[in-house]
Amino acid sequence: MEYINVINSCFPEEIVRFYSPGYPETLLDKVEEYSPQMMTVLRESSQTNEEMQTEIIKAIVKDELSTESESAADIAGQK
């Protein structure tokens, strides 16, 4: 057991845990139990998923259009 401790002390604790027996199962359990906080915030909103998606799409399109307009104005200003 002493040899194992000496070898383990040569590596960071995360690496030792990663290669320890049973670690993949422990990690999978933690991932399956994890609940993102952001999703909870979104669920508490009065908006439906479709309304949120629509707002996101509108914001993306608006951003793309404004970027294209700025590019066109830059090109026009260079001539």
C-alpha cells in the first residue's frame, strides 16, 4: 500500500481519481444527477419554449441584418 501512495503522490489528485477503479461510474452518476441552474430559471419564466425560441431567432436575425448594413455602409463609404 505504501508503494501505491508514493506513486499517487507523484500526480495531481484529479489524475489519480480518473484512473482509480470505479471512477467512470461515479462520474456518470454525477453527470446524470446534475441539474443545470439555467434551465430552472428558464422554466420559471412565463414564456413558452416556442416564444423563447422565436425571440432568440429574431435577435439573431436582427444582429445579422445590422452587421450586413454596417458592411454595406463601409463599402459605400470607401468608394
